[in-house]
Amino acid sequence: MSTAVVGSKALMPREFRLGLNLWSRTDGTANSPTWAGQANAAIVPADEDLGTCLEILKLDEVTSLRYMKQTPVSPGTYLRISTRVKAVAGNIPGIRVAAYAGASNGSNISGVIQVGPTITPASYGEVVEVSAIVGTGSRDGVDMPWGRTASFGYFGLDLVGDNNGSIRIESMVIEDVTSAFVPGMLDWVDVRDFGALGDGKADDRAAFVAANQAANGGQIVVPAGTFYIGSDLSLSAPVRFVGTLKMPRTARLALTGKFDFPTYAAAFGDETEGMKRALQALFGYTDHSTLDLCGRAVHLTEPLRVSDFAPGLASFANRRVISNGQIAIVAGSAWNSKAVNSAITYNVKQPLLLTGVNNVAHIEVGARVSGNGVGREVYVSAKNVGASTVTLSQPLYGGTGTRVLTFTRDRYAFDFSDMDHLARFNFDDVEFLLEGNASGVMLAQTGTMNCFRDCYFTRPKDRGITSIGTACQGMLVDRCEFLSNEMGDLAQNRKSVAINVNGNDTKIRHNRFIRFGHFMVANGGGHMIEGNHWFQGDAAQNGVRFGGLILTQTNVQATVTGNYIDNCSIEWTNEHDVLPDFQGNAYSFGGLTITGNTFLASNSTLGFNWLVMKPFGTGHFIHGLAVLGNVFKSLDNKITRVDKVDTTLADLDYTRMRNIQFQGNMFNGVLNYVANPVDVSFTQAKAAQRWVVPVDVALPFNGWARRVESVVATTAITNSSNGKVSEMPWIQGDLGSNKKLVGINWSTATKGSISMRVRMDTPN
């Protein structure tokens, strides 16, 4: 802080006994008239109370006395101007310290107080002190706060009130009293000392900048008041806020000396606004990569939208982290979902575009689309009001045509939907306490490697993490817990979704998902889903169960490993295909590995299945599936089998099945063992030249008995006379109306027992 030297003679005005040629009769500026030689002023050499002093007879409405030498006024410095006076004759006037507030260019600073309190002696001969304190800061006890534009002052007195009274004035004293306001032992500076007014109107930015420069390793204190900051402000010193700031939305506050949420909340006196400002700084500066919530609960009264807290921010790809705290939702209308119904036209040649959209202006980016021919978790990623078009996150499967769709926009605590690109944004050790009032996080249009680690999503109203584009590419969700807001609802009544993705290569690891409509709806490929527990049961007896993990790409190239899959199924569809019928140059269902998982069911129906294929078009088949080393267990009611094909829309083409490994699994409470290849034992009691062996329902997804890998005789093969037959038979597959019979053909009628290894697929 800049201060004058206490007691310096350089501050003291010239004594009256040395002459009056430096004492002005007006404002003290150069060439102003002086008191030298004036008939109504005289030097009194030896007053009994005041010693050598100046006596003035007041003749004007305001009689002024100003010392004509400039007394410096520095930011953070406080000066006390004082003298003693007494009335000796005539009318007794009022006396006050007065001054000329000078800017660095010498001009008078308008709008600031330039007079002190008025004192009126009670009687002749009474000695009274007249004083006032001048400084740049508006502090308690400062009579004339001049702000940081002040550079100097011409100090003196005014005589006001009745004329024709004589006043004697002792030589004036100017002293530095800064230490009374800012003790030197303190390691902080007050923004008021540098001219900050805190009236909510005057721009105090320059005072904050000066305080930051003067802090010199100490702290900045912002006292009570509202301090308007008109443009970007960066403070490298730690700041303690008692008062609050007011800033335009486009102006950024970078508290680099202490960058955390509690400081921003204190700075703006509101947790939602503080969070907005902290996020604006997190995106706007490079000094810090992590916004520490310091264990605080952030009570949000409205969604955090990028267009609200950082207008114009379209793309960001540097690593940023929000960590260590709780996001709590304050219930209110700001979280209400909005639904719009609109007629649209769809053409499969433009798979991501809706045209002729009525009410397009009322449809919001990020709205979830539902209606005939629409798969699950399809979102509006962009719109063009002038062209009446809407861009989708996924195609529709319902074909070309005109129809009415519903566009539902849910509200999210963090909403990045108006960003074109966001990458490497992390939430670490954050609890989203959504309490059925809001959804969690909506990602940007595009991006990569956005991460959630050690987070809790507690009771999201509609969705946990939503992708409306490809910002889920490579997304990591690790060691998080998702607790549904539909805990008490029956499984068939739940509509919430914990996570959806459209991009590739997500890593969903070591999480827990409880009682959502679906744990995850995933398009894209290359996903690694490892070590999670997702549970979707309810209290119903013989309850129906639904898909926990929904895979909507045919060739997924994904692994589902080491998970606990509880009272729900893995459902594999192609509901996001614009042409859902199999196209000859495309991949069909393949590339999925399901290994080492525990599948559990309780109180479920006999027809429940853990693995469900649901083709949305004809001609599809499986050409790459490994289901290895899993445990399938039903606790209360036995179930028929672990797998099925949902033929609501179409069946699979069983003639094209290939590369299916369904082995090493364990079955408890399951009536039918399922494997591929499957071992079938058969005994032909009566000699026949052709044995017809039923394979029943042992092949996955009710596949056909297409190929026999081996035939082993488990007893002697004999003819009708019990003579041994040593020849090898030849084999036929795909027999019978259901294609589940195998023909064993001999050259002569034989009987005996065999073991066969039968496959539902053909070699690659």
C-alpha cells in the first residue's frame, strides 16, 4: 500500500506568521487571489490561546482560505486536516475544513465531498477544534472520500453563515492518519482504501486492480456494500468478501488467488450465481483446471446453461474438473419439463433431419423425441427455425412419411447442450442431489473423454447423464452410484434412464444403478462395460422385468464383463437404424462379448429372459457373439431359459448364424440348459437306417440345429441281430418344420446310443 510518512513536515502548510501570499481567498489554484494585503485579514502575533495566528473578518457569504501548495493524496492514504479557532467579535460564523479535490491533470474532481463538518463556537473566546479526514476510500470516519482519481488537494477552511464576525485561526496541521484505518501489522488491504465506493453504480474495477497490486502477498478485503465491476477482472491475491459484486454477464471474474466455489458464492451473495461465475472463470482462464466445491452443497435454483453463464462459448477442449461437493436442487418452476407436439416429415434419405416441422420455434435443442417409428433416447441436437427443420441425434426406424411426434425437454443441473464441442470435462467426487426435481448432466453436441468419477446421482427426475450428440465419445463413468427416483414403482411403470450414449468407446466401470427404467441405452460401438451392478427389480410377485442395458447398434464390438445384472436383461436391438431391414452390404448383429457376469432374478415370471434379441427389421442374424463363463440364477421362481428373440417386429434369419460361442455358463433355477455347441445324448432303441435326433430348445435364441461337430458312440452300435456296426454315419442338419432335428444315416438299420455336439451356426 502507498502511504505518506507520518509526521513529515512536507505535509504541513506554511505557518501564517511567514506571510499570506500562499493562502488563497478562493480555491487555492495557481493565480487565484491571496490574502496578502487584504484589509479584513491580519496576523495576530501573540494570542493568549493560539499564539501567532490569523484573524479574518468575514464579509462574504462563504469566506475561503486555501493553502496553495498541492498536498499529495495517494490511494490507501488518509489525511487529517485540523486547526483551532475562536470567535473574538461580531457575529459568530460556522467554520469547516474545506478543500479542492485535484485530479492528476490539475482539474477539480466533481461529485465528491470537498467540505468537512461545520463547527460553530458557542461564545467569544471559546477555543474549538475544526477537523476533517480526507482519503481515497469511503471508510467510516472519513469525511471527504475522493476515490482513486484524486491526486492532490488544496486544503484550508470555509467561514459560513452570518457576516461581520471576526475569527482567529491557529496555523493549520495536516497529518497522515493512515495507521488508524489500516494498521501496518495486518496482512490485508481494503478496496475502499483505493477508491471503491460499493454503491452498486460506480465502476469500482480500478480500485480492485489497485488493491490487488498493493496486497503484496496479503489478502484483499471487500467490505459491506455492492461493488459494480464493469468488465473482466482478475485478482491474484486471495479475497475475503463481506460485501458482494455486481457484474455484466459477459464480464469474467478470475479469482486466481483463491479459486473455489465458496469464494465465488460469497462474491455474488448467491450460490447459483456464484456457481455460474465460477464456471465462467473455469472456462475462461488457464490459471486453474479444477473448481473445488470445498465440500459445500451448491443449492441451484435454475439449470446451469452455458449460454447463461458464458455467452458465446461454443467450444472448449482443455481439461477442467469440478470436484468435492454436492449439487443440490431447490424445487421450483425452473425445473419443469416442457413438451411440444408437432407434425413432421421424415425422409430416410436424410436420416438425421426432420423437415416441415410445425412449432419448430417452440422445440428446444436437447428435447427428447418420442412417437411412432422413434427408438429410445433420440434427441434434438439442432434446429433451424427459418427452414422449419430439426436435426436428430439418431435416425428414426419408422420409414419415410409424415407423422406427429412429441418433443420433451427435461431440465438438467448442468446443461451443455448449447455448446458445439466440449472435451475432457470431469466431475470428480460430486453428489448430484436431484431429489426428483431435475435431471443430472446433458452433454454438448460433440466432444471426447468427458468423465464422471466417484459421483452420486441421487434421484434424477428423468435422466442421469444424457448425450444429444457425440460428446459421449470415449466417456468414462467410473465408481459412481445412480439411485432412481422411481424406487417404489413397478418395473413396467419406470421411465427414467441413467445413461445414454451415441458415440463409441465408452468405459462404464464399477458403478451401481438402482431401479431405473433402463440403466443404459447405448448406440455406437467399442463400449467396455465392466464390474457394474444394475438392479431393476420391484416388490411384485411374478413381476415383469425389462432391459437394463439396451444396445441399439448391430455390430457393437463391445464387452460386458464381470457385472452383476440383477432382475433385468441385456436387450440388443437395431432401433436406431434408418433402414431396419438387413442391408446386404452392412453388418448384422455381432461383435458382442458377455463374460464372467452374474445374472440374478427374483420373483420374476416364468417367461423372463436375461438376453433378448429384438430385430426391428427383417433379414438379420447373429455373426459374432460370445457368452462365456456367466452365472444365471433365479432365486424364487424358476425361469424357462436365459435367452429369447423378441419377434414383435421381425425374427432372425437362422440360416445365416455364425461364430456364436455360448459355453461354460452355469444355470441355477433355469429349466433349460443353453449352449452352442450343445452336447446331445440320444438312444435309438429299435434298429433303423435313419435316426432322427431332436435337439429341442438347447441352442441359443431357439437356433436351428445346423451343424454337427462330432458324433461319439456311447454304446456299441449294432444291427437288428445285435451284430456290431463299425461304419461312420453321415449327418443331416436343419430337419423338421422347426429345423431342430438332426438325421443320423447308416448304410443298414442300426441301434445304440450316441453323444453329438451340435451347433446353431456355420463356420465363418
